[in-house]
Amino acid sequence: MITQQLPETPARPECRHTPPCPNADASDRDAAHTVSAHPEQGWSLLCNGVVVFEDFGELLPDGQSRADRRRDLMLASPHRRAS
């Protein structure tokens, strides 16, 4: 089996996705590709180094933690409207 290597992007040399994944400090950081999923433990590692938890909490690559973003993510969803 032959696999094609995508070129590295200048902004994120470790990300080989097209388009490249958002950085860990971007507001849409949760849109990065999952590189390691552990649903039995309730967490996943994203391409940008963010660990996301099933309760919507996050651990950033620099060690900072972010609280539940469920409300923000729900309001950002195009099929939901704020009441």
C-alpha cells in the first residue's frame, strides 16, 4: 500500500491536513482532526495538541485548562438560535 505524504504547512509544520488544523489558541481549536481517541476514558487528542474531554473541558498544550465550552459551542452551531 502506498500512502501519499501531504506537504507541511508553514504555519503548522506538524499538521499535514488540508486545510491545516486551527492552532490551539484559536477559537475554533476543536475543529482540529482527532489523532487519538479514547472514548472509554472520555478524552481525545487533537492534531493541534489540545486534549478534549467528553464534558467539553479542554487541556491546552501549554498546560492551561479550559472549562466547559458547551454553551459557546451550542450557540455557535448554525442550526441553533439563542433564545
